[in-house]
Amino acid sequence: QQVSLIDVRKEINFCKKVGVPILGVVENMSGLRQVLSDFRFVKQGEGGEMDATEWALNYIKEKAPELLTMVACSEVFDSSKG
């Protein structure tokens, strides 16, 4: 883990020196955890994707408001691949 931290610090310093903005750091073999109310919902259609966030959140508020405080978890990297 120490070697990984050193590598990340080197890369951050490099990006700062050359003026490349850092959008974020991904923790390897980690998962995504996000409150359901922070998600963006998209509906697939013949014309492509359509934003359905407002509709979905309103539906959840009406039918199951307790879901809005739940945290959705997803693996960023599939851990079964080794």
C-alpha cells in the first residue's frame, strides 16, 4: 500500500506541474456507494437516452420515500476476474 500511495502522490505532483486538472482519484478494488436520491435516472428510447430523474425521484417520493435515504452499492471493478 505504501508503494501505491507514493505512486499516486508522484502522479498528482506531475499533474500539478504540467497544469493537468485532476478530476478525481479512483481507489482500486473499491466500490461505488451513493445515496439513491443522488442518482441520475435515464430512460432508453428509440431516439436515445432521455433524462427521467425528476420523474423517478417524484415516483419514489410518492410510493416509497424511505428508499431515498438508502445507499446503492456497486463494484467499480469486477473482483471475480482476479
